[in-house]
Amino acid sequence: DAKTTQPPSMDCAEGRAANLPCNHSTISGNEYVYWYRQIHSQGPQYIIHGLKNNETNEMASLIITEDRKSSTLILPHATLRDTAVYYCIVRLPIQGAQKLVFGQGTRLTINP
Amino acid sequence: NAGVMQNPRHLVRRRGQEARLRCSPMKGHSHVYWYRQLPEEGLKFMVYLQKENIIDESGMPKERFSAEFPKEGPSILRIQQVVRGDSAAYFCASSIQGAGNSPLHFGNGTRLTVT
């Protein structure tokens, strides 16, 4: 799996949009970009994933650059409950290589 | 639709005992993954199983650890002769397919404490 680079920590004010960047400059053409988060002491929570196109669901939006070398996760209206460690992961769609490899992630703190 | 269920939530074992951690995947999911998170550290992949088969065990310690996912029943992660260094949170995840565009969904983990 291609490696990802994320800032170790970020702060965001409650009610504002939180934009979390991720660099994956060595991504290959068939690797998906996944985002998970882990709220303290809970299991990782799936947020969103995409291949080439931008994606949106009830939790967040994922913006992938045209060259696919970076992406941004957007939480449109951050709340205190969004405080968590956010992981950006790239994943090969190859049989037998389905595991997710977690890095250090970005510790996002939402401030009141 | 119930999520991934892990039990027990907390498990205390004395050194030398056996620990058995159970994971029931989401309904319809036949792929199971186990991860370990040591205190203040990141999530580390241990093993990936598909019904009755181990597909990838590259993250499993060579001794004392084993995993199974029988045709019927939950997946089991077994740790024999536990040591204090085994104290960690163990998370199970499941997916409906093994394909790269099939998200993993995680349970809330079993916290193992070895005294």
C-alpha cells in the first residue's frame, strides 16, 4: 500500500468546516483512498472512501485531486463529538491484500 | 442491522493463563480482520480470515497467538500463556467482500489486561 502523510494535529472551531489534508504522492491508479476516525477508546469508525471522483455522504466529503496525489476530508460543520484521530489510508483492491494499514493519523481537536 | 460485536469488552487474565476473544461479524460479512492497539500506540494488523481460511497472518506473533473463523459461530482470537506485554485493546473488523472498495467495519474492542 502507498504511504500517506498527514499533519500530526489540527484544531478547528465548533461549527466551522474542518479540512483534513492527506498526501499520497505514490498512490497507484487502482488504490482507493479511505478515511477512518478513532474516538478515544472506541473502535475505528469508517467515514468515507473514493477512487477518483469526489465523494459525499452524511458524515463528510472527500475531495481527491485530479492527479490523485492528495486528498482532503471535509467535515462541514464540526461538533465537539468530532474530536478524534483521523486516519487517511490507501488500499489496494487486490485479492489477499485487503487489510488496512493505519499510520499515525491527525489528532483533530474541536474547540468550543 | 447490528454492528460488529466483540466480547468480552474487558478481560483480565493472570500471567500464564489463556485469553479467548470473540468476534461476531456484521450480518452477511464473511471476511474478518483482527487488530491490536498497545497503550498510546497505533493500530497494528494481526490477521485476516475468510470463513474457515486464514488469508493473511503476516501480523500475528509467531508463538502463543492463533485465530480461527469457523463455518458456524464467531471468530476467535486465542492467546496462550499470556504475558504482561499482551495487555492491549484488540479490535475486530468485518467486510462484506474482500475487495479493495469494500469498507471494513470495526467493533469496539476487547481490552485485555494481564496482571
